Amino acid sequence: MAHDHDMYMMLVESAREIEDLFTLEKYTPLLEELAERDGHQLYLAIVKRAWGAVHRLRGEFEDSENCLQEAMNLFTKLDTRWQCGRTKLELGKSAQSRGEISAASKAFAEGLKYFEELGAKPDQGRVLRALELIS
């Protein structure tokens, strides 16, 4: 049986994937509250990445970068390589939104390495499409 924090995590991650700001703003605080209450490090890192996406979508690029770096630090400590790759992809989107194409390419390439190591083909495809769009 799924618990509230599992449902909120799925809603947040789905909303982040499709860049649904309304849903991110609604469910990220709910997930954050439960993750903090439970000391759930993985979900706290997902919350940081979600806030990074929220800030990027709002045009708050410095806040986006800060949240995404915090998420990356947490995911690295947890040794969750797939999550690291997903966060690098989000860092690339943030850099791209700021018009920093070199930084975006670097972040996308770093994310691609994680996905290649894991054999995560769908994620590799997403990164390759992102790289194509900025070339």
C-alpha cells in the first residue's frame, strides 16, 4: 500500500518531468514536510531537485542552481547514480534556461555518463535529445 509520501513523490517527479509548475508548487511542499518529518534523505533530495525545477520554471535561476546543487550533494552521498544523472539533466536545463550553453552541454554530458554506466536507455535518449537541441 502506498503511503502519502510515496504518492507525493510520484506526483512531484511526474510534474517535474512534464514541467507542470502548478502541480510542482502544490505537491513539493507536502512531500518536503513528510520527508523532513521522517528524515527521509532520498525524498529530501528529490524535494531539492523539485524546488530547483520550480525556481527554473519561475525564472529564479540562482535559486534553481542552489537547490539542484544541494540535491546533487545528497544524491551523491546516497550513491544513487540514476538520481545523480537525473539531477545533472535538470542542472543542464537550468543552465540552458540562463543561456549558458557550454554549462548546459557539460551538465548534460555528465548526466549521460551516469545513464550509460547504468544502461538507462530511455534516460540516455532524453539527454541525447537535449544535447541535439543545443548543438
